[in-house]
Amino acid sequence: MSRNSVSIRLWVTIGILLSVFLLLQTMSHGEAIVPRQPLQDLPYALAAWTGKDQALQQDVLRVVGVSDYTNRYYTSSSEPSVQLYVGYYASQRTGDTIHSPKNCLPGSGWDPIRSGYVTLQLTNGRKIVVNEYVIQQDQNKQLVFYWYQGRGRVIASEYAGKLCLVADALSRNRTDGALVRLVTPMQDDEEKARARLTDFTQELFPALEKLIPN
């Protein structure tokens, strides 16, 4: 890809994000209040997996600006662990917007190795597209799945998510939504790590649908 093409894409992206920010800032009417259950109600037992909470530090919470969140490590007797983070935003009009893991994880010392998309088939036959991200710190590699969920959608692309955010703010008076992120070690190998996150997502998703408003 030429340097000019990269530059054009960068400026287009900046333009889209700036437009989203300005539009959300200038919309002054009250936002619809959507009833929901707290993310703490997410089951600790998901098939063979058992979850344990790990609270985020207050300075981290101030940066991410979430309305509600859960951060857990799920373990089973036969698999490496899966870290689940779900950050929910009741509104994204006032500057508290979802942070992409592609920005947050490198800031935590993890180097990006590869990114792309993967299509997952859920137990009810539905297919969703999520981000797949390989990160590395020293000799440790991890596989990441993440997606944006809310207002009846599951979206992988940051750009598509911002466009849908604007559309829903105008048509439905809603900007609520969540980031869902799964992380697992790749010490066994990439295919096993991918299968592990796929299986975990299939168990997790029905519970998430009950907690993240459509």
C-alpha cells in the first residue's frame, strides 16, 4: 500500500471520528434511559468455566469512563484461563466513549503482532464477526477477541461502530453500548487458543444478551 493511500485513510478516519465527537457534543436533548441489569449479574459458572472477579484500579476506571463493568478470570481444570472484560457505557455523548483495545493494550506494554476478523457461529445458529488480535510481551503471546455490542448490534469495525452510533443517536436517541474483550494465553498454540475463545464465546453470549440492552 502506498504512503499516499495510508495518509488518505488516516485523514478520513480522523475526519469521521471528529465528526462523531462534534455531533454528540452538540446534541443537547436528554437521552433515553434504557433499563438493564448490572454486569455483576453475569454468571460466574459458564459450562466448565468458573469466574473470579478482579477489580480495576480507580485511576484506570477514570480513564475508561465506564458506567458499569466486569473484569473476571475464568478457569477450568483442563484449559488455560480466559480473561473477560465488559465495559458498558450508558451514554457516549459527553466524551466518555468506548476505547479500542488496539489503543489500550499497546499502552499496557503489549506489542501488536497481527489483527484481523473471525466469524463465530453461536449455539443458536447466529453468526457474528469479531476482531482477532495477537499481542506479545517478551516471550508471552496472547490471543484477543473483541467486539462492540449494544442497541441490537454486534460490530467488529471501529469505524462502522462510530457510524452506527451517530445513526442511533439521531434516530433512537441512544448512544449506549459495550465493549466485550476476551484474552487467553497462546502457550499451547494458536489454533487451540482460537478454539478456546470460540467455545467460551458460545457459552458467554446468551448471558451477555440479557445484560446488554438491544
